[in-house]
Amino acid sequence: MPDFRELSALLRSRMPLIAIETVEEGKALRLLDRIAREGGMDLYAWTVADGLVHTNFRYGSSRPAGLFATVGGSAEAGRDASEHRQPIADTRTLEAALQHVDKRAGKGLYVFLDPHPFLEDPVVARLLREIVLDHPMAERTVVLVAPRIPLSSELARHAVRMALAIPDLARVREILREELALHEKASGKAVRGEKEVVASLVHQVVGLAEEDVRRLLRNAIRDDGLVTTADLERITRYKQEMLGGSALEVEMSPLGPDDIGGLARLKRWLELRRPVFTGERSAPGLPVPKGVLLLGVQGAGKSMAARVTAGSWRVPLLRLDFAGLYDKFTGETERKLREALRAAEAMAPAVLWIDEIEKGLATSDAESDGGLSRRILGTLLTWMAERTSRVFLVATANDISALPPELMRKGRFDEIFFVDLPEEAVRKDILRIHLARREQPAERFDLDGVAAVTEDFSGAELEQLVVAALYETIAEARVLATEDLLAEAARTRPLARVMAEKIEALRAWAAERCVPAD
């Protein structure tokens, strides 16, 4: 138990002030209770509601009582009859409690729960300092427990900060086994669920506090005895609420590889890296996949590929909108970007999607914006180089000339793919997908004929072809037919023809520099 060993070592080294920043108050109290029992120490706990309480006061007994019976718990059973709580009168305020410790209390362990709202009071700060400075003779150790503990520079030099360990993957799996066993014992039925969904569930709760991990896993299991994607979505919403406001849009994508036509090489590349990214497999020295840059023609499926990646990997999709970052005050835009990136790491494992990245990082007009785009680029590049979390970056771009060269350097992304217009066979697949989504049986249509006359159509334009033809048939109250699709194709002028010169230039640039996505 590393937390117990670390806290015990701090107390043995006679540290006068220990600050435990945690939301797991119960876990911190259990650790302190065990240390007090095994070390035969008097244990006191203060809250603003109860004041200072001697939690293991005893008459003639040499064995301290348990803290569960006194603070935040209910384990009265098993306590020695001579052990009980002894409130200290007139100690409801933190100042009064510290005065009692400073002037009248003996040696022991003094735990103050949620003292942070009062630490800026100069009287409180001075009393704490007097107790700390008197520690070599009085042997009174002060432990502060709160989600955050701001200490003045005078107190900080006497204090040591401690953070309770977050459960790692092995511990999360152990908690899951415990909860599965409890459910099976209570209901007589085994929990069911897809292996991939269960694995994703486990990885989604890694990084949370142990109490949160146990509660979320228990809710997922005991809700209906099934582990489903709805449980993943619930955990994603919980983590998003914990993060508060940020520039990230979060969703659980329902899409998979079969929901997008073509991109065979990109799909295979992603499938090979999925087990390593999700933690299902590992190999010594093999890094976790970092991300890809998708260049290509507008409407060819780059944004859809980001959604498919998150959906097939069963992880949250986080969309970073640069427009939501910009702020008129100096330094605020960079701060918002750093906060968004920290939020993305807190949501890991996840896919972070930056759409049309060149619009947020274009540096050709760096002087006109006061160097803001350069600073944003620097912040993003630093994060890309230093991050260790399982955040897979999918960036898309249409205009290669606007991308800063620093972003294109080898190593920023695992790979740079070029997404071109679909070939004829892929166009058939795309038409089949969009017809099926609208409950139109593909067998009714001559897809070979439609694919043949839609050369230079992007995936988005093929979708709109189906949509527009459907509107025509609805207006005339008849069934969609191949002729409707062909007629709509004849009326459409695809972007590849309207912007032929730019698209040819993009293809020429990508031919020697990018990996074809299909």
C-alpha cells in the first residue's frame, strides 16, 4: 500500500505539517486511523461542523480506537468499550481549535478537514506557524486534508505535500473483479457484456479517484447486469462534468469502419494500432500511438474518419474548436488552449479532433495578429512533444500551403495521410452506405451506373446526391429510383471540377509527401 508507506514515512521523519490534497477524504482518514492505531498515537479530527474531537479517547486502554467509528464512518462494532469520542469544547472555529492545540494539547496527530477557506486569516496562519515551530518539543503533527490547500510561503517551507495514489490499470481491474463478484453473489447472475466494451470501460475510469472508480463501475454493473456503450457514455458525461467549462466538445461516436467507404489503408493502419492505444496489448519499447494528420480534398471523408476512429476504438471524441479559444485579452487564448489540452488528458483515453487545423494555426499573418498564432502553435507543439497520456490527435487540413512547416516535421504525427476523391468501387460503397441509412435497399439501384457517372464526386457530394434525389421523389410521392440519382448527378457540378487547379496542385504536393489513405 504505497499511500500508507509514504504517510508513515513522513510521520516517522517528524514532518510538522502535512498537506494531503485529495477529494478522497474517507481514504485519507482510514490511512491516518491505521497509522494512529499501529503507532499508539492520540488522534484528533476537526471539522467546521463538529469542532475538534479526540477520536480515539480511551480510559485506561492501551489500544486506540478506530477512526471509522468517529469521523465519517459507522463501524461501531468491534470497538473497545473504554474507547469513545471526546469533543473538545469551544473549538468550532479553526482559530479556536488551533489555539487549543497550541496552548493546551499534548502530543498527537491533529487532522483538519477542509480548512482551506480559513487559511488566509492572519491569526490562523500565525497559530499554525507557532504549532509547527514548536513541533520538535511538543510533537504535535498537523495534517490538513482538502481538495486544495493554499499555503503561504512562510508555512510552505515547513510543510510537505502528499497526493493519494490514483488507481492504476491493475488496481482498476481488481476493483472490477470485486464488484463483479459482489453483484454475482447478490443477484445469482453473472454480468454480461462485450469484451471490447468492458475493456474500454476499465480504461475510461483509469485516472479517477478510487472512490469514483468503484462507484462508476458499480453503477455500470448493477444498473441492469449488462456492460454496454451506454455505460461508457455515462462515464464520459461524468468526466466532462468534472472538467467544467472548456473549449472541447465531447461525444461518444456511434460510427465504425463500416460507416465510411474506402480509406482501406488508413483503416488498416488504425486497426493495427488500436490494441496498443487502448492498452489491450503492449510491447517493450513500443510507444503509444500519438496521432495522424489527414490532408485532402474537401468532403472526401477526413472529418468522418476522426469520428470513425473514436467510435471503433470505443473512446470519447473530443473536438477542439479554435474559434472558441480566441480572447481579446493578452494571454487568455493561450491559457484556454492549455486548459483544453489538460482537459483532454483528463478524458484519456480519447481521440482529440482538430478540424481544419490550418485555420487556427496559419502563421503567414503572424505580425497582423500580434504573434498570437505563433504562440498558439508553440503551445500545441510543446504539448504534442511532451504528452504521455493516451490522447490520439486527429488533425484535418484542406489547404496545405497554410500549414506551418513546424507542424509537418517528422515526428509531430505518426503518419500523414492524403485523402483523395473516391475511386469508382469506393463510390459504390459510399452510395450503398447512404442509401441504407435512409432505408433504401441498395439492390433496387444500378450502383455501377451511378458510380460511373459520378467521377470527381466527393463522399459528401455523393451523400447530397442521395438526399436531393429523395426530396424530389417525396415531393412527387413516388419511390426513389436509379433515374433520380442519375438526374441529380447530371445537375451537380462537383468541387473537383469547379476548383480543378487547386485540387491538382494539392494532389501533386501530396504524391511524394503523404501516404494514400486508400
